[in-house]
Amino acid sequence: MSRFHTLEEGVGIAFDSIRTNKIRSGLTILGVSIGVGVIVVIAALVSGIRSSVMDGFESAGPDNFGVMRFDFSGVRISIESGRPPWWNRPTVEP
């Protein structure tokens, strides 16, 4: 048998299987299409977010820095003594 004949026979068996199990074949094609679409959308979102963040950093430049009144480095669920110590810090003015 030649390779072409083997390939032709394999393709024929595949198409017979698709014709016999139409619902299963349709659901498989639908699942693969949805999966590929989701991967493309996620890749586009990640690329867009990355470029947006990079543009933000580039527009800020190396000479800019930020000053904040409150400490956002940690999250506390409850405070035993009322307000946290940084609450009474003076307001930052430009």
C-alpha cells in the first residue's frame, strides 16, 4: 500500500465517523471553537492591559513620584484601638 492510499483510507474513515455521529461532532467543533475563542480573547486582554500599564509608567517618567496620606500596604480586618495611627496624619497638599 502506498502512503497516499493509507491517507485516503484514514480520511474516509474520519468522514464516515463524522457523518455517523453528527451531534457529537458538532458539539466537539463547538467546544474547540469556544476554547480557541476564549484563549484569543484572554491573550488580547492581557496584551491590552500590559500596554496600558507600560504607557502609564512611560508617561510618568523617571522624575515623578507619588505621596499618599494613607498606608495602603496592608489590609486590616479590625482595629482594636479605634482609628489607625496614620489616620491623624496631615493632609497632603500640592
